[in-house]
Amino acid sequence: MEIYTTMPQSLVPFFEAELKTAKEFLDRSEFSACWKHYERAHIIGQKYPYQHSVVHWRMLCFGIRIKSWPEIAGQIPRLLFGGIKSFVGHVPVGNTGGADVPPLKPMTIPEDLQKIIDLNSKNEDTSK
């Protein structure tokens, strides 16, 4: 079993860029574009407990902002258990993290994100 606690430093800027872009769209009430970037941040960060939890927190806040009860209800268990599943290395690869998809369903990772993940996850230390 691989244990992940720390996102590789070379991957952090990509994760943070997705969150920043999501916030910029959210600030302009461009909800569809905002959500797309939260999904992308989720794909990048889902292996790492802290980042995984951060994305689900933002998704929960998004659900509250747009008053989507299904999203709010779907994000609460994801927020509670997502980080734990990341820690023990049990995440559905590529899952976009929203309440509109089953929480354990693996999904295809977009090609551009797969390249980013592959190039920036080499030699990661899974024990720190």
C-alpha cells in the first residue's frame, strides 16, 4: 500500500493555478467555467489528502453559493472521507469529484492533465 501525504512540489503550481482560475470565474459568477477548474484541480490533487480535501471544501462552498442542495449533500461525505482515501492510496483515478458522478467511479483523465501528472509525479516520495 502506498501512502501519500505530500504533493510533489513540481505539481503544486498546476493545482494552485486551477484553483486560482476557478476563483476568478466564481468571482465573475461564471459558474460553469469555475466548476470545470474545480474538477481539474480535483483530478490533479485527489492522490494527496490535503489538496483533495481543499478541493472538496471549495466544491462544498460552490454548492452553497449556487444553492445546489444535491451538490451540498454530495460534498459533505466526500469532504469527510476523501482525504482519508487519498492517504491510503485508494482513490478513483480521474474522478472529477462532483456530486453528479459516483464518488468511486474511475474516469478518463483529460490528456493535458495526464501529461502534467506524469511529468510532475516522477520520483515522488510517498512516505512523507
